[in-house]
Amino acid sequence: MRGRVVAARTSFAKNPRGPGHWTVRLEVAWTDPSNGRTHEASKTFRFSEQNGEGARDFQHRHRAESAIGVLPGRRRGFLLDVPELPAWWDRR
């Protein structure tokens, strides 16, 4: 189903013991066609320190108000249809 990006934020976390990482947090909203309820949730994608340009490109492609594919799962879980596979992503 189609959802929309409500907000997209990029941040950098420095690590004193090694390389840092870029984080892109997407907040997404979608309407469940079976019951008409609107859901909002977020996913965080992590990119390596060397891939800062990739993180900024990812945020630009998935900026606020852009459409995004959403695959709802069980127990409030969901997947986002993004063609990239960052180094790490959360499962919230």
C-alpha cells in the first residue's frame, strides 16, 4: 500500500573509539484499507561515516510529503519499500 513520509531527519553520531555513523529517520503515515485507520510510525536507517553522501541522498529521495510503499505486518510491525539497503536498519 502507499504511505507518505511525514518527516525525514538526518544526523551524525561521532564514535570516540572508531568511525561514526549517519542516521536517517523516516516518519511515515498510511491508512489501512481494511478498517480505514491511519497509522503513524518511524524507521531509522544507519549509514557508515564514509557514506554521508548516500545518507543525504536517501533523505532527499524520501523527503517529507513524498510517497513510499508500506507493507504492514503483525503486531504493529511494518516494512518500507526502499530500493537501497543501508548498512543497518531498525525493526521498530
